[in-house]
Amino acid sequence: MSGVNQAGDTTSAVLYRDGHKLIETDSAWTDMEVPADAARYRLKLTTSRNLPDWKYGVATATSWSFASARTDTATPLPLLQFDYQVPVDAHNTLRAGRTHAIGVHVRAQDGLSAPRGVTIRVEASYDDGRTWRTAEVTDRGHNAFRARVAGPSQSAAVAWVTLRVTARDAAGNTVRQTVQRAYALQR
């Protein structure tokens, strides 16, 4: 199930509880009512931009896994979030070279303490996700990481970079996010 808005964008969300599909919706902004018992959840959110004007960030796929149980008050879910620092120019491009560095910060949703014991994996693709290269990641402290991304082996005039980033915290919460054509490398 996916919804299309006026701009031609589509979204879909699927919530799994203990491995079984519970809810599927065509909106990322839907309240999802679930049983109060403790369970393990996985939430998958996909988006795509279908108009020809969109060249960057044309699709995303994000999957969170987390545990949840009954609470007496409204509590934000422990959905890990990414903030990216990519040193692109005004055209969302970097100068092509052997390697380039990007920053990734992992945080909790507003209202929750910072996640502890975070590990990440960063991968890049230059063929829209058919093949992947693992980046060298350095932990910079406070859930901030630096990834050295190797450039493509072929020297095309423009290479689209698709990113796939996976993180896990000490509580077992995980997130995997793929951003198709996040930015470009240009000679």
C-alpha cells in the first residue's frame, strides 16, 4: 500500500509486531494503535519522489526495530535517527576523487535520552544499490561518526551516491536507512 500526494511523492509504512504484519498504511503520519503487551516491533517506511524535477534523494527506505511495552504516560518510541553532514556544494555535488568523508550523528527522538553504545555501518553504492562498498568508520564520540567513502572505480562524468547506514544501540534498537542518489560526485 502506498499513497501518492499532489507532488507525485509516494509513502508507505508497515508495522510488524513479533514478526507478524500488524498495520500497513500509505502515510508516514498515521497513529498506529497496538496492543499494550510487551513486544518487539519493526517499522518500515518508504518514500519516493517521482517527478522528473527531483534528481537527489529520489527514494528512501528506513527500517527501525525496537521493543515497546505498556506505559502510564505517552512515551516516544526509541526510534534511532540519523543526521548527515555531507560537504556538498550548492548543487548537491562533491568533487570526484578517490575518497571523501561524511559525518553521521545518531540520536534518539526528541524527549528521549541519547542512545548509548551506538555502533554504525556505512555503505555506498554507485549503481543505485545493486552493489555496495563498506566505508571505513571512525567513532568521534557522543554518537558522532566519520565515514571515509571510497569513490567509484569507473570515472564517469557524474556518479550518483546512494547511502545505506545501519546503527544499533546497547538496548538493541536498530535502524537501517537507504537514501537513493543522496548526492553526486562530479569530475
